[in-house]
Amino acid sequence: MNISLRPVTRDNFEDCCDLEIADDQQAFVASNTFSLAESKFFPEFIPLAIYDGEEMVGFLMYGRDELDGEPVWMLLRLMVDYHFQGRGYGRAALQQLIEHVKAKSGCHALYTSIMPGNNIAQNLYSSLGFEETGDLEDGE
């Protein structure tokens, strides 16, 4: 496995939009197309493609946001195409993102949210040190 996080550009955005999740995961994550559009209106949101070598296998988006009036880093999206799930790509990509964000000035924490019932994401996040806050916002 040779995981890298790369910017989504005009050369690879269609491949990113073509990534798919399993039918039973549709309620858990926004489409990559929506996320890419969102990143154009919120330039603080940074979309990245997840590659194994030269093959795109997933997508994530992170950025600065505010939590209780304080700027924080947020993992906004994480998905791995259903053809590549269960191989450790999500974990490897998230570990790289954590290291990247840790190196940034002013990073005290990385937050994310999950939809209730998304046990796979909850287990992944917990295994990498994320802790539940008990806060509920917009159903997440």
C-alpha cells in the first residue's frame, strides 16, 4: 500500500466524482460532487483525493471551522470507494491527515462528526484516538 493525499484538480475531479460508496452507506456521507462544490464556496475546506500509487481509492475533505467560537480543524468528509473498502485505506489516509494537521500552527485538536448508526466510522475514529463529545448537531 502506497497511500498519498493529493489535491483534487481539474485533471482528477471527474475521477473523484465517480467514486462510490455502498448503497447502505448513502445516508452517512455527502456525495463527493457536493463536497467539491462546497469547497468552492468555503475556501477553508480542503478537498483531497486518496491514492494508492496512481489509483484513486477515496476522498476526504478537511479544513478550519469554528467550534464554540474557537477556530478548530475539522475532518469534514472521509470516504473510500466501495471497491476498495476493508483494505485499510481510510485508516492510512486519516493517519496521514492527522500528522499533517498536527504539524500546522495552532492545531490543538481535530474534530469530526458521524451519523448515528455509522458504526464502521465510529470504530475507525475511536481506534485513532477520537473521543465522543456527546454533542448532537444537525443529527450528527
